[in-house]
Amino acid sequence: MSNILFATSEVFPLIKTGGLADVAASLPRALIKLKHNVRIVLPGYASVMKAAAGDVKKVTVFDVDGEPVTLWKTLLPGTRVLVWLVDAPAFSERDGNPYCGPDGFDWPDNAQRFLLFAKVARLIALNQAGLDWPVDVVHCNDWQTGMVPALLAQDNPRPATVFTIHNLAYRGLFSWDTFVSLGLPHELWHMDRLEFYGQFSFMKGGLVYADRVTTVSPTYAEEIQTPDAGNGLDGLLRHRQAVLSGILNGIDADEWNPGTDKHIAQTYNRRTLTNKEKNKVALQERSGLEVSEKPLLGFIGRLVDQKGVDLILSNLPQLLSEGCQCVILGSGMKDYEERLAQLAQEFSEQLSVTIGYSETLAHQIEAGADIFLMPSAYEPCGLNQLYSLRYGTLPIVHAVGGLRDSVIDFAEPTQTDATGFMFYQYTAHGLYNAIQRALAAFQDKKIWRMLQNNGMSKDLSWQRSAEEYGRLYGELLE
Ligand code: ADP
Ligand code: GLC
């Protein structure tokens, strides 16, 4: 039984901006089922302290470089997973998004904030925070925790470290002046360490110093070793190839289960698939769309370049004119938000755009749509295509990263194992062709049913992936 400290900057349902929160909520639980002792350490953002308020216990108070830090413990709501909350003014005295202010710009002191978080994680990892819990492996996630392996590399003895890349595009880059103000050891400013083309990168702390580096799909693990998807770090990742691997994310099969989903109009499963239609009607009604049997396309996600929003925007007028309907939920870049809202005004009977964040609507789209669009330019793993498979909502995906690893293209009319549609050229036309193939299949109820059935029968749970992480920890502890 090993003790695993899982360091993350978000975890559902306490705080979520993207898929990392979903992973941080379900991977620890799957590991616990495999008899690992996993505990989470999370910044105590104001909203988290509020969300956990009724159920927190003060554990200890100490100073880090003169900054007062209080550690609280709580249970991840609805689970038995223990979470330590790092309560310091930089986290707990600020409302809103964990990474950026209301103006959409990063908090100016992010380097200070997440270095402080890393220092606290290091103390816990070394069993020096007064918690009496010896740690075997520290599992870090994305740039916000990248400094944990870098700091621990200076300690001996120390626990083993794993660093998981959820998105290499966010490298945690800061200036030389910031580097100096943080008082980091001078030797870290080196191209083989944290320095990155005249700046320095928290992400590199994880990539250079962790004992093992993982990412969230096997294909993305290959892609990031090439200049196209390497974000300038491909050379380093090729250098670390021997310790780099890709493990596909699973999904929380309780949270995303059409058979028990509390957010949707009518639950259903493979045998009661006709009930899915009631969710389509409910979605059309709540979205102000004409109630009809027209194909209904769904999209949920951050409205940023990564997600292929430009390809969707280029195709929408044509698709809506041809009689498709579409429901979109997301927020992000103002330009995308405005262009989508504008189109929704023009095509109010066929297109509904909700700018914002809604767990409930996300579930209702997964249940109510016929087709789910995920034309991401790149996608480390992607969770919504997995939810879609589970909900019998056929995904149309660009053949990259985790999308490529989780969807089987219906390429041949005789093919019996397909679960969705894939396109290979990242162009509006490429997406259009895939949608046309999907619409053709949609006309044939028998084929559609087979494809839905294939997706819904897939085992998308965390178990297999958690076993892979378990093996990795085991290798490190040998
Ligand atoms: P990423 O982490 O790159 O944003 P993922 O597909 O891994 O992409 O995970 C995104 C998660 O966030 C999914 O659970 C998705 O349902 C959710 N999500 C994204 N945008 C919204 C939104 N506007 N409302 C509700 N859920 C959202
Ligand atoms: C990132 C990626 C996404 C992945 C998620 C969880 O945000 O963009 O593809 O599914 O992390 O690993």
C-alpha cells in the first residue's frame, strides 16, 4: 500500500475550469479502489473555502518564507478522498477564476502563488508539514505544480515524482525579473533546467525533474515529441523519451451515466435507447429550437483556438441552411463568443448558443444531441467525446491526441466496430465532409443504432488507466 500525494490546481466539484478537475476527482478514487492511499493537495481558493465551509478541519499552521499558511482538511464531496487545502492569502482572499482576474488576464502574481503552493506540497511530500503521513510518490499535474519536482530534486531522501501533462500549450512562462524576485537558486536559470528562450517555465520543472513524465493519451505522448505539437519543448521531451508515456483518461462513470443522470429529462441505457429522444425534445424546448427530428449537433467547451471553434463557425451557416440544428455551450475568447451569439440571432430556430458555464446544460446536451462536435486542432485527451460515446451521441472528431485514441471512424459502410466519425485534414472542408458522412449514416436508423450501441458498450471507466498509473508507481518504488 503506497501513499500517493496528488497535487492539483483544480478538482471537481470544488473548483473546475476544464478536464483536469474531472481527472483529479476520479483518478484518485480509482487508485483508492486499487488499494493505494491517495490524498489530494489543492490551493484553498476563496470559492473552495466557501464550498467546503461546513466540512473543513484546521490541521496545522506554519510559515513559508514569512507567509502564513493554514492547512485544512476536508473530504472531496460525496467521496472518502481526503483533500488538504492550502489556505494562504494569495489564494483565499481572491474570488473568481483560479488563474485569471475578471479582465481575463492572468493574475499578476501567479508565479508567486503557485511557487508557494509547490513549497507547501514539498513540505507535505517530505513529511515536514506536521501531518504524520510519509509520502511514497508525489503525482503532479500541469504547470501549476511543475515546481514541485524541481524543488524536491534538491532533497535527499525524497519521494518519487510523477508529472502529468494535461496540456503542453500552457507552459507557465514568467520573466527573468520574476525569477529573481522568487529567489530561486541561480543554477535553475539554464536551458537544460527551467530557462526557456529568455523566460522560465514552471512546466519545465516537471518535464526536467520528475522521475516519470506522463500525458493523457498515447497519441499525444508521440505528438508532443514533434515540433508541430511540442510547443518548443519537443527537444526536451525526446530527450526524456525513456521516462515518458501516455495513459488515456477514463471518465467518472457515476457522474456521466445516462442511466442515472439527475440532470436529464429521461434516463436511458442501451436497451432503452428510444428514451434518448425525450432528451432531444427537452433540449430543443429549453433551447428555443423547433421540436423536430432534424439532426441535432452539440458542442461544449472552452471557446479557444484549441477546440476548433473556427471550423465550426465556418460550417454553421451552411449546415443550418441545410436543416441541421445546433446547441453550443461554452465561454472563452470574446471574438468567438460574439460571432456565435450573432449567428444564433440570425438562425434563432436552429441554433442556440449559451455563453457561460453550466454542468446541467452540459449533461442535457450530451443526452439530447444526436451528434457531438469535437474538431479540436489538438487534444491531449478530451473528455467530452468520451461522455458522448457513453450517451449514444456520436462524436465527430479531428484525428489527433486522445480523440484519435478513443473514437473509431465509420470509414466503410460494412464496418461493424465504428463509434463515430473522424477527419484528418484540419480544415473547414475536412470537418464538413465528416459531418456529411455522419448525416448520411443518421438517415439509416439501423446503422445509427449500431454505432450508438458500439460507443455505449465501451469500457471508458478509470479502472484500466488507474492500473497503469499503479504499475508506474510500483516501478518507481522498486
Ligand atoms: P479541456 O480540459 O481542454 O477544457 P476536456 O474535454 O478535457 O477539455 O474537459 C472539459 C471539461 O469541462 C468537460 O467536463 C466539459 O464538459 C467541461 N466544460 C467545458 N466548458 C464547459 C461549459 N461551458 N459548461 C459546462 N461544462 C463545461
Ligand atoms: C487538458 C486537455 C484535455 C484533457 C484534460 C484532462 O485540459 O486540454 O484534452 O482531457 O486536460 O486531462
